[in-house]
Amino acid sequence: MKSFLTAVALSIASFFLYKHYGQGENSAPLVIEEPAYAQMRASVDIQGREIEMAVFVRSAGMAECDAKTRDTWADVLESCPTCKLHEPECRERLAPRYARLFDDVPIPSAYLSANAGNATERDGRIVVYGLTDEEGVIVCGMLRKEISKRYQGALNCIAPSKG
């Protein structure tokens, strides 16, 4: 399970972590006035359990979202040949149940909250479904550790809600 989560998370997360958006690594995070949201999902059957990873990214408009999502999805296809990849989407608004992730509201699954630390990064959330609460907290910690190697922004694990 760890290899799936690491491969997919790092590939998808590259959308807002590793692929820089021009100059600005030493400048304040970009103020995005008209965001578009990317939604990317991948799932895999691991020992009879379906594990799904969902990534949500706030990008600086539809053009950026569409372009970066296509590039990222090609990378994911190469990194996880056993994954079932769902068609990525870019939208001007997320459904309310996903939009609240950007307010760091607890949901039934633990998730990673990433808030941009400079103008080249984007805010994002990574949720892994199909895990127990304990597994979710552990996986979130693993993702945070890996992603922190290249992401300057704040990375926080949001604990699952109890109920």
C-alpha cells in the first residue's frame, strides 16, 4: 500500500508541489482572485481493499488548471500502471463537501492540507479513502514527510471527524 500511496501522491501532488509556475520562489504566495479547482482521483485494489486517493488543487484560473492537470495526469499514468485513474476535472467551484476541505474542516477521513508558501506553489488537499482512522493518520504523516522535502508551504494533517 505504501508504494501505491507514495507513487500516486507524489505524481499528483507535483501539480502544486514540484512544477513551478514561473518566477517567484522567494515571493509571497499568489493571491488568487478567480480560482479554478482541479480534482484528480486514482484507486487501486490492495489485498482486497479498494483504496482511493483524491487530490484537490486551487489553481490560478481555468487555463492553468486545464494545462497542469493534463501534464500531471500523464505522469500518474506512468507511475502507477495498476491504478484505475478517473478522468481529472477542472471546475470554477467545488461541491460544498469538497470546498470545506480548504477550510481544514474535519471529515470522516484524515487528509493532508497544503497551503502555498510562495508564488510558485498552489494550495491543495489530499484525501485517502478506504483506510481506518489509524491508517489514515499514519498515511497522512507519511505523505507530509515526503512532500515537505520540496514544498515550502504549510503541510498539516487534518484528523478524521468522529462520526
